[in-house]
Amino acid sequence: MRHFDLIILGGGAGAFGAAIRANEFDGKTAMVNHGLPLGGTCVNVGCVPSKTLLWAAELLHAAKHHGIPGIKADIASFDFASVVRDELALVDRLRTC
């Protein structure tokens, strides 16, 4: 039978924090994850994807509605599929960190 100092249930941000802290004390840690891929809700479907898409929307909005006299900004193009592909690539990179 294998021995662990800490067994973590879940693979989200809190789990990673616990694993990092245990490592600082030379603890042998096991992480048991089921459901979402590693990274949990925040990385996979929550904070990271939503903030990435919100940032793109904010830039579009600011370019058209900045309210600064004398500045006119035009959006040459907006490829939503490309924005989503980039967001998904970011999530994939974070899952492997």
C-alpha cells in the first residue's frame, strides 16, 4: 500500500494550492480528480474563459464608446470564432501547467 501525507479530492485551484503548500513541507501528495479536467471550474468554464471573452468585449466597446473628443477609433474586423479559439487555447495551456 502506498503512503501519502495528504490526499486531495478535486483538481481545482484550491487543490493546487493545497498540493503546493504540502510540497513546501516535503509532503507526499495524491490528487484525485473527477469531472472537469484539471484546473476545475475556474480554468475550464469559469473565471479564465469568461474574463478572456469579457476583455475582448471591453476592448470593442471602449474603441467605439470611449467618450474622448477628437479620437475616432474604428474596428477593422471582429472574428468571434478566432477570439473563442484563442480562449480555448489558453484553457488548454493552463490545464498542462
